[in-house]
Amino acid sequence: MNPRRRKILFSVIFIVAGVGVATALVLKAFQENLLYFYSPSQIASGEAPDSRLFRVGGMVVDDSVVRDPNSLKVSFDLTDTAHTVTVQYNGILPDLFREGQGIVANGQLQDGGVFVAKEVLAKHDENYMPPEVAEALENAGAEVQYGDYKTGK
């Protein structure tokens, strides 16, 4: 093999290896940043991961919101009518947050089955329910009475 072909061969191998490494890094970063959705029933059955962030959604149980008077800490129960999970959050809740309402929280499951939220998202009007929450409620056997959750009408 002459020097010119050897140089071209090494260049092609270097480019292919570089593209392979870059693709692997992008896929790894993408996988780490995905937030999967789990319902309280899936958490109770052990399907939810213990060591990574995910989303949980459901209805805030009436009379379950407990606020710490000396800080922004709040604790509440979230249900899909079949199972309930306790959520702890340290921060300002959305203005639309209230008991009996569908919410989605991003965070991580801690020991004892307590979900520690880093962010709490509330629905934006009286008819809309996040599709994941409505589907989880339907799968748990609850009757969804919040309008057409798929279109928000």
C-alpha cells in the first residue's frame, strides 16, 4: 500500500471513530435527560426507578396538603384513585395548584416511597388535564370528569 492510500485509510478510520464516539456521547446524554412518566400505581408496584429522575402525576388528595409555616416546604398526597404516593416539595407552588386537581411533578423517589419533587406543574385551566395523568387515572379505573382531556375542551 502506498503512502497516499495509507493516509486516506487512516483519515477514514479516524472520521468513522470520531462520528461513533460523538454519536455515543449524544445518545448517552439524551438517555440521561429523559423524564419518564409513572403513575402512583406504577410506583406502588415497584416499576419506578429509585436512582433517577422521573415524572409522577395524578390528583392531589383533598385535605392532604401540609405546609411548613416556617419555610416553603409542602407535603401532599397524589393519587390515581387506586394508589397514593406522598410528594414533598420545597419551593413556591404554581398559582393553579389546589386540592382535587391534576398535577405532574418532576423529581426522584426516596427511601420509604416518598417522592421528592424538584418541580410541580399544574394544569392551566379548569378543563385541561395532562394526558399522562388522565391516562393513569383511566388505567386505575377512575372516571375522568374534567372535560376532554385529550383536546382540553
